[in-house]
Amino acid sequence: MHVPSPLDRSLLDRSLKSVWHPCTQMKQHENLPLVPIVRGEGPWLIDADGRRLLDGISSWWVNLFGHCNPRINAALRDQLERLEHVMLAGFTHEPVVQLSERLAALTGHRLGHAFYASDGASATEIALKMSAHYWRNVGRPEKSRFVSLAGSYHGETVGALAVTDVAIFRDAYAPLVRPGSIVPTPDARLAEPGESAADVARRAAAALEAHLAEHHAETAALIVEPLVQGASGMVMYDPEYLRLARALCDRYAVHLVADEIAVGCGRTGTFFACEQAGIWPDFICLSKGISGGYLPLSLVLATDTIYAAFYDDATTRGFLHSHSYTGNPLACRAALATLDIFEQDDVLAANRGLAQRLGDAVRARFGDHPAVSHLRQRGMILAFDVASERPDFSRRFFSAALEHGVLLRPIGNTVYFMPPYVLDDGHVAHLVAGAATALAEALA
């Protein structure tokens, strides 16, 4: 076991005395020490002793092009000498305008008028509020309910919890949450004998159709994580579901909200995951990777039809929502540098090769493992499920992986890989070897 140095130990003690860490039972850190990080370099995180950890989960799915990326660093240094922040109510600035233009162009101008916040849950709140307010503005205030998929995760603020179906996040706050409707997930693992992933998608879409047929009059929107449901264990499904959901939302006058917070920015193989289904939603939520993993930034893109319903002389018909750091120039400049890298390095094409090499390595090491099932991949996201009765499997795997120089953090019994887009073959080998050793030790 890695023994922290005195410098590490001091930082750990100070953190435990002063910081309430997220998504954590703090008492567990009596036995599972925090990991003190002092530096980042490409796909590596480095502690005070110089121990290097390959960041196999992109630091909670945010980092795209490595830590301390020189091009993003240079853009931020330049922006620091120009403008660090200005309120976006009544003011504007070049980075937020340029970013909004470029994002709209990436949708073929099907969506635009970006509305900014700082985190994914806030983007969810914005999209839900916009949808309900839209229906009120067009004279249908009864359309104020929301539908989401079983196992969905859209954030942990009170509004976002209304469309989140992960018990550990939702149950404690149930009295505060406005209930929404849950429809079956198109999870490809639910295939019956002889069924394909597309068959499962069609079966789930039929359940959605039955729900909307009965409840469309009070339903404002359906919200989905396109292609991959992250927090419920990297649930993957066929694009056919998105095609059918888009048609059903059109038929029943219900908005489609695409939560691309985790799956956008190239994660699934296309810049927007929805592109793989050949459809566009009414709202797109983005966060995480949009700033390259540098600064808190989220946004919602909406159709011109949505925007037009708020454009009026009456203030009450406007979208009255705000965040102090909305459209922060530094965060927007980081996002612009991120988009520059996508364009200049043809990242989506390069990722196809990297995803193939990573997938081949994972399949070669785990494909025949007796405890592994449902090995699956969508672009730069890979996952498999592990048969283990140990209630502490996730913590055992996480700790063992750290000992072997890899940051991997299973979701329950699902081990997943979601690394930055900058891995070379040596990094891939290190990541997969560390995962294999960690699995052996976690199951021992």
C-alpha cells in the first residue's frame, strides 16, 4: 500500500479538517485515504511524492486533452490580460459571442442562442424551466410535467433530481423533489433471447408511446442521456431509440431534451451523441468536456421556435434565470481553445483509431474473464460488469488500481474507462494492465 509522505499526510489532514468532499461518506476516509494531487501532465496526475496516476476517468469525465494542455493554457493566459469577468445581463464580450456562434454552427444552426451556467445540473434546470415556461408562454400552462428514463441521471439539484432515477442520489431528498414520470430504459443488456439492441430500443419506445398517448397533455418534455446513461453504470443503447423518441415527441407536442453533459464533445464518437441517430432535439445541455476540463461551464442550446416564444415586450415572458458567472470570459475562452483543438487536430477522426486500439486491448484482456460480462463500448467510453458478491468491490478495485498507477473508479460493479483523448499505445497498455491487476486483487 502507498504510504503518504509527511507533505502528503499534512495535506490530507488539513483537507479532512476543512473540506466536505462531494459524493462521499466522509467517515470512509478513516480507512481509505484521500489522494493528494499537486500536478497534472497530459493524462497523468502526480502526487507530492512523484507517484503518477493515469487518469482513466478524465477526472469525472471532464478532461479531454490532458492536464495542463499548453494550447488551452496559452489561451487562458491571453484572456487573463484582457478580461476576467463581466456580468452578462446587459453586457457581452467576444468569447461568449464567438463560442455561441461556433456551437450553433456545430448543430448546423438547428439550435442556437446559448444560455450559460456553470455546471451540468444547472443546465438541466435551465432546460426544464425553459420547456415549462415555453408552454406557458404559448398558452398551454398545463404542460409542466417531465419524463425521463429508468436509471437516468441529470444532476443533484432539486429540480434535476425530479428527472434523476438513481436511488442513492434521490431518496434522501424525496420530500423536496417534484415527482416526474419514469419510462423503461432501452438498455441493450435487457435483450431477451433472439433480441438485438435495436429490438430493445423499439420495445422501450413502445412504452414511451403508451405513456405519451395518455399523458401528453400535461407533459412538457422528455429528457434523455443520448446513447449512454452514465451514472447508472454506463448503460448503452441503440440510436434507434432516439429516432423513435424524436418522432413521438413531435407527434405528441412534447419537447426532447438531450442531456449531452457527459456524452457530448466527442465522447461517443461524434461531437454530439444525437448525431449518430440522425436527429436533433429541442434542447441540448452541455458541460464537463466543453471547457476541456479547465473551468466550470455549462450551457443550453435551444431551437429558434423556443427562443421566439420568450421574445416579447413583457418582462414576465422573458426567461428570468441567472447565475453570477454566466458566460464567464475565461471559461468561454477555454471552451474556444477546446474547439480549436477539435478542428486543428481532427480529433473525431483520431479518436476512432484510439477507441479501436483501446477497445481491442480491453477485449483481449477481459473478453474471456469468467467474472466479466456485458463488455460494451461507444466511442471513447468502455465498460463491463463484474460478478462479485463483495459489497466493497468498488472501493477495493479503486484502491488496487491506485496502487498500480491507474485512476479508475467503478460505479457499483461496473468498471468503466473514459480517458482523455491523448493516450498513446503505452498509456493504453498501462491503463489496461493496471485495471487487470486491480480486478484480480478486488476479487481475491
